[in-house]
Amino acid sequence: MRVLIAFLLGLAGSLAFGWWGFPHLLYQREPQPLQYNHKIHIEKGSMECSSCHEVAADGQFAGIPRTASCGACHAEPLGKTEAEKILVTSYVAPEREVDWKVYSRQPMNVRFSHAVHVNKAEMKCEECHGGRGSATAAEPFYRNRVTGESRNVWGPRMIRVGLKPGEGMKMSDCESCHAQKGVSAGCLGCHR
Ligand code: HEC
Ligand code: HEC
Ligand code: HEC
Ligand code: HEC
Ligand code: HEC
């Protein structure tokens, strides 16, 4: 009986560690420097994704906009929120860039072109980024303590079946979509 109880306690302990403890130890939570609200800009600001994240005709992707472009509307606060006050006083007025953490950032040896996917294949942002573009707050960023990479490369789930958009973008995830669509990129299409 004692042995059985000890075994069950041990089993419960290792399951708890595996499901809950390990991910918490592996990833360090880092808040974004500023709370950014995507939804309010689409609704109240009547903006489109391309107003800030343009994919130019020459293929250049704007990425996350620089502070100067925020200043066009936020030279003075428009509303009363704390986040906007921080934006105006700590970034726009002193012309300082926000040190945004990029959730989907891939390792250095990967190259990824938005133009190929967004312009040529006419894919929607949501197909890879999920609901980030309509979120009301910038969720915390999780950094892998071993590799230094963003958690979003692996995603929050270990099992790759039925992966939802935004839940991970490992090599196998790029390739499983390519296989579905009959695209062949080759090692050097995706790596440098
Ligand atoms: C007013 C400018 C602005 C507009 C308009 C805008 N964004 Fe953003 N976007 C930002 C800023 C600032 C960030 C960085 C903060 C964050 O991650 O929430 C960001 C981050 C993102 C990210 C996170 C990238 C990553 O991996 O870290 C995605 C995805 C994104 N935007 C998609 C969209 C989509 C889709 C739309 C249109 C529905 C859109 N954005 C409209 C300013 C904008
Ligand atoms: C075209 C004008 C426009 C541009 C450009 C713009 N914003 Fe805004 N922003 C708005 C409007 C409109 C609101 C809503 C103000 C309100 O009524 O509270 C807003 C609100 C905000 C808020 C407060 C929202 C909240 O709920 O806390 C933040 C923070 C913010 N913007 C950040 C940014 C950043 C960062 C950029 C540059 C990447 C940017 N904005 C560019 C129009 C703009
Ligand atoms: C096929 C998948 C895919 C699609 C579709 C896609 N993205 Fe991305 N996005 C990525 C990947 C992968 C990265 C990371 C690239 C890297 O690290 O080099 C990324 C990075 C970003 C970033 C951060 C860029 C930076 O370096 O600062 C933003 C912002 C972003 N995407 C917005 C968008 C928007 C807006 C759309 C729709 C117009 C879009 N993405 C469509 C996969 C995609
Ligand atoms: C469709 C795009 C794509 C293709 C094709 C591709 N890779 Fe990758 N590869 C990635 C991405 C994205 C990552 C980073 C995310 C990760 O670690 O899974 C990666 C990571 C890696 C890594 C380091 C991480 C790991 O899984 O050990 C190696 C090594 C690698 N790739 C080798 C290759 C070789 C060799 C080929 C050709 C047979 C190849 N890749 C083809 C996208 C691709
Ligand atoms: C959800 C689907 C999807 C995902 C995920 C995806 N891709 Fe793609 N990719 C496509 C499609 C569709 C094309 C074909 C574009 C065309 O030529 O019309 C493509 C084309 C490419 C090409 C050009 C291949 C050529 O024709 O030469 C490269 C390189 C590439 N993708 C890299 C990546 C990398 C790296 C990732 C992961 C970080 C990724 N893709 C994730 C759908 C996807």
C-alpha cells in the first residue's frame, strides 16, 4: 500500500512538473514596454493593417512602425489612458523608439518574406498570426531561457496536430502548409 501511494504521488508530481512546471521554468515572461491596442486603431482610428505594416511594391516589409509614425496622431494625448500618456511623454516627445519584442521572431538563420506570402500568395495575416491584429492589448512575450528565442516559434503546445494559426511556426509548420499547397522552397529558400 505504502509503495503504491509513493508511486502515485511520484507520478502526480512528475505529471504536474511536465505539464505545468517545465514550461514555467523554460520560459521567462517579459511584458511589452507599452500596452498597444490594435482594435482601437482599426475601429476609432479607421486604420488598416497596411497603414502601419505595409508590404511595399518592391517587397520590403515595414515590420512594426517607428515612433515617428505614431506622432502624426499622438503629438498630444487623444484620450485619457495611461498607455497613451506613456507613449506621448516617454516615446513621441523625446523621439525614442519603443523596444517591441517580436512574438513571431525566427532564429537568425531563417529568412522569411512577407511579400511572397501576402502579395503573391494573397494570404491573410490571420493565417499565420491568429488574432493578434485585433487584440485589445499586447500580451506578454515569453523568452526561452535556453535558446533565447520567442515561445511563439514552438507555440504553447507540444503536439503539432490541429495547430491553430499563431500557435507556432516551427520548420515542420512552414513545411506542412507548403506540402498542402504544393510549394517547394528548398533549404536555401528558408535559410541563409
Ligand atoms: C497604428 C499602427 C498599427 C496598425 C494600424 C496595425 N498594427 Fe499591428 N502592430 C503595431 C504595433 C505598434 C505593434 C507592436 C506591439 C504589439 O505586438 O502588439 C504591432 C504588432 C503586430 C503583430 C505582432 C508581430 C509579432 O510577431 O510580434 C502582428 C501580427 C500585427 N501587428 C498584425 C496587424 C494586423 C493584422 C493589423 C490589421 C488588422 C495591424 N497589425 C494593424 C501597430 C499597428
Ligand atoms: C491615424 C491616427 C493614429 C496613429 C497614426 C496612431 N494612433 Fe494610437 N490611437 C489613435 C486613436 C484614434 C486612439 C483612440 C483614442 C481614444 O479615444 O482613447 C488611439 C489610442 C492609442 C493608445 C491608447 C489606447 C488604449 O486603449 O490604451 C495607444 C497606447 C496608442 N494609440 C499607441 C499608438 C502607437 C504606438 C502608434 C504608432 C505605432 C499609434 N498609436 C499610431 C489614433 C492613431
Ligand atoms: C505565412 C505566414 C505569415 C503571414 C501570412 C504573415 N506573416 Fe507576419 N510574420 C511571419 C513570420 C514567420 C514572422 C517572423 C519573421 C522573422 O523573424 O524574420 C512575421 C513577422 C511579422 C511582424 C514583425 C516584423 C518585425 O520584424 O518587426 C509583423 C508586424 C507581422 N509579421 C505582421 C504581419 C501582417 C500585418 C500580415 C498581413 C499583412 C502578416 N504578418 C502576414 C509570418 C507571416
Ligand atoms: C519552409 C521553410 C523551411 C525549409 C524548406 C527548411 N527549413 Fe530548416 N528551419 C525553418 C525554420 C522556420 C526553422 C526555425 C524554427 C525551428 O527551429 O523549427 C528551421 C530550423 C532549422 C534547423 C535548426 C533547428 C532544428 O530543428 O534543429 C536546422 C538544422 C534546419 N532548419 C535545417 C534545414 C535543412 C537541412 C533543410 C533542407 C533539407 C531545411 N532546414 C529546410 C524553415 C525551413
Ligand atoms: C499557412 C501556409 C504557409 C505557411 C505557414 C508558410 N508558408 Fe511559405 N508559402 C506559402 C505559399 C502558398 C507559398 C507560394 C507563394 C507563391 O509563389 O504564390 C509560399 C512560398 C514560400 C517561399 C517561396 C518558395 C518559392 O516558390 O520559391 C518561401 C521561401 C517560403 N514560403 C518560406 C516560408 C517559411 C520560412 C515559413 C515558416 C516560417 C513559411 N513559408 C510558412 C504558404 C505558407
